[in-house]
Amino acid sequence: MFRFKRVKRITNQTIALIEKNLLNELRYRVAFLTRFINPLVQIIILFFIFGVIFDVSENLELGYWNTNNFTLFLILGFIFQYVRQILDRYLLLFRIEKYWKTLPALMIAPLNRFVLLLGILFTELIIVSVPIISLLIIAYIFYPINLFIVFLFIVVLFSFALICGCFGLMLGVFEISNENYSNSLSLLLKSLFWLSCATYPIYIFPEFIQFLIKLNPFYYFFDLLRLIWYSGIDLQIALSNLTAFHIISVAVFISLLPIISVAVFNKFYKKYGISGY
């Protein structure tokens, strides 16, 4: 009975936080709409660049990507882009709460840190759901696969969104306590993202750079997601490119990072509190 009441309280708090964040987002409609423009500009540019590359180079193959399927690579890459934005939004939302001086009230309230993690996460997923669903529909129309595989893809994609939320929560506590650290760590995570081959094939790099990229856990998230979709097109090729690192990296992140992120947030907030007013 006690556990049921606790779950109910956390659920109600999460829903309330989602409603509050959505209302705040919709107050600034121009800024809200511009969130979707930058990724669209990038995808147009990359479609042009890769289109020229594949047209000029006949029979070019970059791993299992070629003239016939590079469009799928880019579509999935920009789905990852929209999800990755969630990490940046944690920093921005904590910064806004901090400088509006509404953060102390939020922290004093008996608010479970998992509510912060999930409340912001689901808010951002709701906001980016329209472009993501649109891109998924386009990918499905041009590269149809079994609906079960689509469902599996969405589950793993949500796992990546959760990981972005966990990193966002950890960066958020530094945004509250020391912005120098949050900016430095944010730059580090952005570098890891851009070195994860989210929007360009790993095979365009020399072998030494490929080795470094394969040390990046984000790479395995994106490659696993693409392999899941590709398994509906050619299962044999997908399985031949799947490694134990794909499964281990994703499993470790999903199982440990939510707990670690909440523990880090609690530890640093308790020690340093809010600074920078």
C-alpha cells in the first residue's frame, strides 16, 4: 500500500512538472518553432553533399551503406539529432529556473529526483515527437520493414533519450552550482556526439580515426539503432555487423546511468546548493 502511494505521488508530480514545462515552452512560440529549423537545414545540406558524393562515385559503398540506402542513413541520423537536443534542454531549463529564482522552491519541495529526470524527459519527447514521427513515417515509406522491428527501434530510441536525460540531469546540477563546470562538460558531451557518426558513416575516416570512434559509447547506440532498422531490409548483413559491444554498451548505460545521474545530482546539490545569483 505504501509503495502504491509513493508511485502514485511520483506519477502525479511528474505529470504536473510536464504540464508546467509545456506551458513555459509555449509562452515563446517563435523560439519554440526555431528549435525545429536547425536540424532541417542540416539534413538538407547533408542530403545534397551525400547525393553528390554517391552520384559522382559510381558503385561507392561505405560499409553497408550505398547509393540505394544512404537516404535511410541520413533520415535516422536526424532522428538522433532531435533526440540529442534533449540533453541541451536540461541545461537550459535549469538555467531558466535558476535565474527566475524559482529553483529554490522546486528543490525545497519533496520532489523525487527521478521526477526531475522523467518530467523534463517526457516534456521534451512530447515536443520533438512531431518531427521524429514524421521522419519515421518517411523512413518506413521508402524503406518498409516489419512493424515489430519498428517497435524495437522505438524502444531503443527511447533508451537513448533516457541516456540523454541522465547526462542532462548531471550537467544540470553543475549548471545550478557552478556554470564553468557545466559548460565544460557540455562541450565534452557535444564532442562525443559529433564523434559518434550520428550523421555520417564511420567508413569515411581513416582506420585510426575509426578506432577512436569505436571507443565512444554513443557510436554503438546509433549503429545499433541503424542495424535494427537494417535488419528488416537485410537480416544477414545486419547480424554480420552486430557485435557484443553494441549490446553491452547499451545495456550498461540503461541499467546504471539513471541511478548514477540521480546520485550525482543529489550529492552535488547537497554539497554546493545554488550559486550564481
